[in-house]
Amino acid sequence: MDESLNEDRGLPGEPELPPLVIDEKGRVRTLPPVPLGEPLRVPDRMEEEVQTLRERLAHGGERYLAKILRAGAVASGALFATSVALRVLPVTRHTAMAIDLAQQGAVSLLLFTPVARLVASGVVLGAKGEWRYALYAAGVIGLLGLALGAGFNA
Amino acid sequence: MLVPVLVLGFDVPISQAVPASLLCVVANSCASSASHVERKLANVRLALVLELATVSGAIAGGVVAALLAPAVVAVAFGVFSSLAAVQMMLSRSQQDEALEEEPLRNLPLGIGGSFVAGGISSILGVGGGPVKVPLMTAAMGVPFRVAAATSNMMVGVTAAASVAAYAWRGQLSLPLAAPLVVGVLAGATIGSRMVLQARTALLRRLFAAVLLAVAAQMLWRGGVSLWMRA
């Protein structure tokens, strides 16, 4: 758009005039007025990526939850099985340490998995626009933290 | 179910048997829920609503535990579980074989029941499944398999919080829990694949049998405690 065409158009305090442009045939024309309401915006790259991620989360929701649960169960099971297998070996300082590490890693993973599922449920349902359920998920996590902090067995 | 086997069959102290059993509950919930969620057998939204009520009930149960006699609660829970088991055995619902989601009935009753189930879990240290599955099927109109899968998914979160509390107090024996969890994970993975092939009537009867076993355990525990006091 040639900016010089639109200099000094209209007086202060008067309604703004539609902008002038030169079309491909060299004629001066006015642009069609922009409808009132939401301003026209071209989504930037980041916005598009966020939208794509949101759509992917919403469509593959259950699949993501299943993957989290399965990964947690398999990884924890493998570590527990390793610790059981290591017990067959003669007891040395190294094997005892390895058994201890495997067991602690396994139990941490196993306890983290349902909480991760809860967080993922909230994120997936939030991405679908179901904010009520995302709030419920946040509420459950908050209450569990409270229960744990207070020493209750929930 | 695992606690009496460990205590009576393997002379494991009950203080170690309970957290080990709870860890197995978490393992079972994670392994089987993966398949259930993938096949849309577990209702994620319903689980979130009822989980909120259950955890609130568990906290309330923890607060009022000192005011209630656990033996009386155990007997009441035993009686309820027996009645629920009989109802499960006798009922033949038309919606049993259906899996598609239908509009929920009596959601406030379901929320209230889950609150009570959370309280009972907290006072007696048992899972909320014996209360929640009959509640979802009989009162809320949820198909049996969906109710069982949803309850199984929910129990993982609350059991994980309980195990964390036991572990925090140093009461979780990992050498005892490790082989149990490996077995439970294998069983849960196989079982969750078989659940769609099994007839619902058979699953219902199996669940009723487990309910009766839990009821007998609770009635025994509560009855002996009341008898000793009298």
C-alpha cells in the first residue's frame, strides 16, 4: 500500500476515512471497510503450533493416558524384576546397592504414574475445552497433597 | 485379599503386609487401566468427579477416625458388602453387555457414595471398589465392565497416596513388595486383555465372590474386636 496516498486524509475529530490503495491496473481505489468487531489478526507461527498441539492432545487424549500408564507400569515392573533377579547373585556391596537402587527407582516410578495420569487427564480435557474436569484433576492433586502432608492414608 | 494371605500364609507382620498390598493395588491399577483407557472402557471424566469426592471423603474419614470405633465401621462395611454381593449375584441387568456411555443417573448419589467410600477406606484401610462398583452399576446406570474399569483406575491414585504415607513413615518393605508387584503386573496385563472376551455375568459373579470374601474378613475383624471389648 502506498502510504503517501493516505497522508492528510480526514480532519481531526471526524470519522476516519477508508484507506486508499492503487490496484494492479493503476487505479486509485478505497479498501472495503473493515467490519467492526474483533480486529483482523494473522495467527503467528507460535499460535499455530499451540493450536496444533491442542488439537493433537484433544484427539489423542485416551491414547496419551494409556501410554503414560503403560510406560509407568512396564518401567517399574522391569526395575522390580531386575531387583528380584539380582537377589540370585552372591551378596556383595555392589549387588546390594544395585538392588536397593532398582527397588527405589521402581517404587518411585510406580507411585508417580497414577499422579502423572491425573495431570495428563487434566491437560487433555483442558485442551478439549472441558475446563471443569481440568479443575477437578487439579482439585484431586491438591487434596492428595493436603492428605499426604497431614499424614492421612487417603 | 492379599493381606490375609501374607499374614496367615507367610507370617508377614500386618504392618508390612498392608503397604505391600497397597503397592500391588497401584501396580494393578496402572497395568490394567492402560488397556481399559485405550479401549475406552474406563470413563475418565466420571473417574475425575468421583476421585474428588473419594479423596475428600478420605480426608474427612481421617479427621473423624478418632471419634468412630473402627470395629463398628468394619461390621457395617461387612454387612453392606454382603448385601452388595448378593445384589450382584441376583441382578441381571439389560445394560450389562453394553459398553457405550449413556447419560448418568443419580450423579449426586454417586458423589455422596464416593465420599462415604473414601471415608471407609481411610478408616479401615480397604479399597473403595466394594462400595463404588455397586454404586455405579445399581444407582448410576453405568455398565458393569465400565464401572469396574473406572473404579480400578480411580483406586490407583488413592492407593499411591497411601503407600507414599507408609513409605514416609518407613513402613514399606521393598524386598517383600518387589516379587508381589512383578506377579501382579503380569497378572493385570493378561487379565485386562481377557476382560473383553469374558462374559459380564461371569465377571459379575467373580466380583461378587471377592466382595463376599472382603465382607467375611471385615465381619470377622470387627466382630472379634467387639467381642474382645465386651
